[in-house]
Amino acid sequence: MRAAEYPDWADHLCGVACLRMALGARGIVPPRAFDLARELTVRGGYVVQPDGFIRGLIYAPAVAWLREAHGIAAEVRVDVPADDVAAQVAQGAMFIASVHPAIRWACADPPARGGHLVLVFGLADGALRFHNPSGDVPASQSDARLPVEDFARFYAGRGILIPR
């Protein structure tokens, strides 16, 4: 991607950031962000519509890429309660979760659920631990923590499971 394309893509790269973080956590050097976005677009993981709107990250092509490029048995998951995400990450899995972007302000009530992706990687004292590519302060970016019930207010019940 060219620098001129960055403004169009900036709000759509949370999925790329989560995939890169998940690979890095496994000791895999991830592709550069725009290279990965380009690869996923070719595979249908992003769809650039005629009016310029970018749709994605579409989970199935991203999961296929994880399997084919890295041998990771990831799965698309839907209708997954937040408690189940907690159980999975407590066993060492990671979960790319669809949440409302307002999750960076945990005290806010989101107007909806979903629309943004975060990488959930752990559970500590009843709180989900996650990295948020759009966090606006360090506490909402890296190793952010929310009690499972608070996370559920933002969570759309879907995402990508990356088993241990």
C-alpha cells in the first residue's frame, strides 16, 4: 500500500494488528501491516467496495491464511459468550474478539457491540487481558484488563479462536 492509502485504511487495520500480535506471541515474525492487509485483501479478508468503503476483517479468509501460511488451526467462532472466551484464554488460547471501539473507555456504555477487534490473551483475577490496537492511553492499549461481565457489554459474541 502506498502512503496515500493510509487514511483510507487506518480505521480498518485492527484485525491486521491483532493477527500480527498473535503471530508475534507464537514467536513468528509477522508480515508488515500493509503487506498483510494486501495479502488478506487478495484472499477476500478485506473487500474494497466501488465507493471506497473497506469491509473487513472478514474472519474466514483470515483463518484460512493462518492455517495455510502458518499451520495455525484457528477457527471462526460465533455466538460465543464472554465466559467461554475467558475459559478458552485461561487454557492458553488467544481470541480475536469483535468489540465496540468504546471499550477503551470501559466506564462508558457502548451504543452497540462489535465493529472493532482486540486480541484477548489471558485471564487474571476474573478480568480478561487484551491488547487493543486503538487504545488511546497505555492502560487501554497493552495488557488492558476488564472483568468478564464488563467486557461482555462491548463484545459482539464473535471472533477468531487461536488455540494454544
